[in-house]
Amino acid sequence: MGYPSRNDDKRPPAMCCARELRFIGRAARASFPERFPEVWLGECGASGLGPRLAEIINRPARLYLERPGKMLRPLITHILLRAFGKKPRAYAGILGAIELMEAATVSFDDIIDGSATRRGGAATHMVYGVENAYLAYQAAYNWAYRAFLSPRLKLEAWRREELLATLSREIFAYGYGQASELYWTARKKAPTPAEYLDMSWDRIRFLSFNGPFRIGALLGGAPRSEVAGYEAAGSWLGMAYHLHGDELNLFPRSRAWGKPLADDITCGRYTYLYLKALELSGPGARRVLSRALGDRAVSAAGLANVIELVRASGAVEENRRRIGIFYRRAVKAIGRFRIGAGYRRLLLDLAGYMAYDRDK
């Protein structure tokens, strides 16, 4: 397999695990049909609607599958399956479903955030319209559940129940977190940094990345008593990944960063980084930062000034300090995994890339 050696720890996963990611990419593209099967449509009372549904659901749902991201989430599950002695190819449907869920939820995020681009191209709602993008998000996310219901998984009852129950529970937590963020944005009411972290904990954990860790542990055969440890690793790592992404939004390290510079600010989204800048800045700078949030007409020079105020406030250092706390908790949890040392080292290397080294 193409998994990295210890010396590859700063290399992006695409360079270290190219073969695995090609396999995951194929699984992701196969996870949602270009057109719904006619037999299935007949069972749903929708015979003859295949071409129309392809236009308004299938194509929007597949847009981000054809424009893949880093695919870190299914890669984590892939690594854990190997670590437990499983053959990942037997779980292609699951790996594809994980990426399908990610593609669906970021499509919804783009609608909520008003983001015009994703992964170097126009966002789903910009191509197909908000209504179709929303329908496609719902259809794709629900379709992904089919993989977890497959009898071919041959899971113990408690493992299947845990998979389905947590997937269902966390989509509600995700919605609650989204609602909180929408409230703050619409009311222009700044949460405290602590409130923002609580919201993020609800909103991004499954996406980043306790779901993939849990799924790998449950499918791999981890004892029931140890599953929570895998979830914890994913949750803490997800928080570190999220805060690092907020920093990249203002201070990108690569031309391949797939979104407009500082669109968190221009779209009116609070981040931990920006909230700390507001907290740490003097009155004059705080007024400038407050006025800039949600100002889509801000000039390039004005935006550059706002970014410099964030840098000068000391918020970047505070953001990195918080990333360090979350990263160390993730590392501690991964260190307890009862898997081979090589796989544990690989997950630690991947954690470092996600929390610190990724540039997009």
C-alpha cells in the first residue's frame, strides 16, 4: 500500500497515499448515481421522472464528488480498517458514503454561509440554484445511509445500532450548531469565544472527524469500551482542523486555497480567530473590525487593513494556542489506540498535517 513512512510526516496525504485516495475517489463518485434506477423510482411512485430528477438532484449532488477535496475523512476510516486487519475494498460503499456526506453538508454550508466558490469552482447553489442545491443535499445525505444498512457488512447488532444512532443524532447536533451560527450572523450578535467553541463542537464534529474514527473502530472490531476513545480523537482533531482552517481563510498559504480571501469576514461569519481579535483589540481597531464583518463591498485595501488588524491583535497566536490544546488531546487519545505502532504513527502524522501543516 502507499501509506507514508515516518519520514513523510509533513507531506500532504495526496502525495503519501495516492493509491488509497484514487480508490476512495472512485468509491465517492460511485456513491451517488448519475440517475436514479427506474426500478427504485417505480417503488417510490416516481416512474418516468429519472431525467428530470437527474437535472435537479443527481447532478447538483455529484458536483463536489467530481471536484474532490482532500478526502481525509474516508482516508481515516481506510487507515483504521487496515489497522484492524480488514480489507478496505470490502467497505468501498462505506468509504464512498462518508465522502458523500461530507460533500452534501459542505454544499449546505455554502448556502448558509453565502459562499460563492468551493474547491476552486462555483458553489453548488451558484451553478444549480439554492432550491436544487438544498434538495440535492438532503437527497445525497439520506442516500448515504444505504451503505450503513447493507447486510454485507455482517455487523453485530450493537455495532449497527451505534452506527445508525450516532449518524442520526449528530445531524441534529449539526443543525443546532448551524442555527446558532445563523442567529449570531443575522442579529450581528457576537458570541463569546467560549460560546463559539461550543457551537463548533456541535456543528463540525461529525464532519471533522469523530464520525470517520468511530466508523473505522466499529467496522474494524474495536471493543465497545474503546469506541469512545476513537470518537474523542476525532472530535479534538476536528476542532484543531476547524480553527486552522479559519486562519487559512485570512492567511492562505497556497494559491490553491479554494475560497475567496477572508470570505468569513465579508460573509459575516464569526470565527474564534475573529472573536479573539475583537476581544484583544483596542477601541478604534475593534470598531473597524466590527464594521467590516458582513461588508461584501469592502475594498481590497480595506480588507487588507482588517486582516492586518487581526494579525496585530495577537489573535493568531491565541488561535494557535487553542489549536495546540486540541491537537495534544487528539494525540493523547490516538496514543491509546490498541493498533499496530505503524498505523498509530500514521494517524499521528496525519493529525499533524491536519492541525498545522495543511495549506488549503
